[in-house]
Amino acid sequence: MVLDSLFYSKESKIIKFKAKTGEIFRIEVIEEPNRKLKSIRSKVISDIKNLTKKVWGDPRDLAAQWFSLADVLLIARKEGNMKGFATGKYLKDNVVLLLGTVIIPDARNKGLATFMNTFILRLAWKRILKKAKWKVWKWLQPLYLVFRTENPSLYEAISKKIRVVPSIKGLSPSHYEVKIATEVATMLSPNCEFDRDTFVIKKACSAYPELSYPQEKIPWARDKRINEFCERYLRLTKREGNIFVIVGRISVPLFKFMLTK
């Protein structure tokens, strides 16, 4: 239940997140945001767009796309000020698409983005358990996480925790993973070419030039192999607007870890 007028909906769940620094953030969790926030849709999209502009660049119609597709929306606030957001969509019972996550600079490196996206995955896992009931074999199926990125540092962070494709380790994607990636590319970038072998959406960001990193601001990974991998397939220094569709596979033991955190 909403605690005060700072939040979007009376139906929201409010959770507290204590950062590594000791700072307290209040996270508003809105499931079915299109229904619950219908009367203030324009305001919410405007808030998402303005925050993204401050942090990254003009997302143009992407803010409306993120909101319209979202099954769950998380808004992080500190002392009443919006500090970030995360949006997720359930593509299938065991496939979660992270549409967009943006955190303002003074709230980064505090675990906020990880907390919000992990919370979305926990919601998805609980949804699986609720729908499966006593069909135990469904409890054991892996959960797939999918998102788009051109960020080598983010790729490095995620690939350390879970199995991902495309892979610098030479892992081949399964037929199911190719199907997931293709579906996401078609949904989010219908007018762009998708390479099913490299999982690259070509020129996906060309319509959003402010969202492509200038060469001096590319968040390179510590692992040079990842940087070479991203440069080879995304041509980041050329600013072609190419972007990966990353598909991660999360095993049952990791589910249990998420649920106990």
C-alpha cells in the first residue's frame, strides 16, 4: 500500500533498499502498470523520458515503448526524488525481458540496478511457482533473462554470474535461445536486420543517436577479450548503432538464492 502522495498508485508495493553506502531508497513496485497507471500514463512516461535524458540522452519514443510493454515497473526514489527505474516484461512463463533500466549518476555503483532487476526476476519465479502449483517439473525449468545492450562493462558483469549468449567462450546458443533473441529483436526493432548467428540488431540505435556512446565514454570492460568481442560485432568506435540481444540462462539453484535474499 502506498505510504504518501510521492508514489504513483495506491496499489503499489513499497520496499526499502539499503545501499552499500547506507543510503535508503524506496522502491515503488507497480505490476500491470498500463492498467494501474492508465490515468497518469503521460506523466509516468514523461518522468521516465526526462530521467533518461538527464542520464543518457533523448530516448524519444522508447520511453513510451518501455512503459507500454512493461508487465512490471519499478521506480527508485530517495527523499522524494526519482533516482532510477527498471521495467520488465514476461515474454513466456520462464522468459523475462528487461526492457530498460536507468539510474542517475549519484545513485550508481550502490547495487540499486542489480536489486531492482533481481526483484523483477524474483517476481517472475514466484509467478512460475504460482502457475505450476504441484507440477514439480515446471519448478525445475530454467529462467531466461533477455535484454539489449551495447555496454561491454554490463556484459562482463552479467556473464560472470550466469551463462549468456552470445558468448566470448564460444558457447553455441540453443534453438530456444535463438528463438527468444529473434522474438525480442522483432518486437523492439522491427525495421532493423537481426543477425541470428551473432545476436546483433544492426543499426538499432541509429534512430537514437544520443543513446550511442561517444568513443571517449564507452564503458569498456576490464577483460580485453570482451572489449575486442564487442568491437568486432558492434563496431562501437564507429558508432554504427549496433546492439546485442543478450540471453542469459539462470539455473534452479540460483533461483533459490534469489528467493532467500
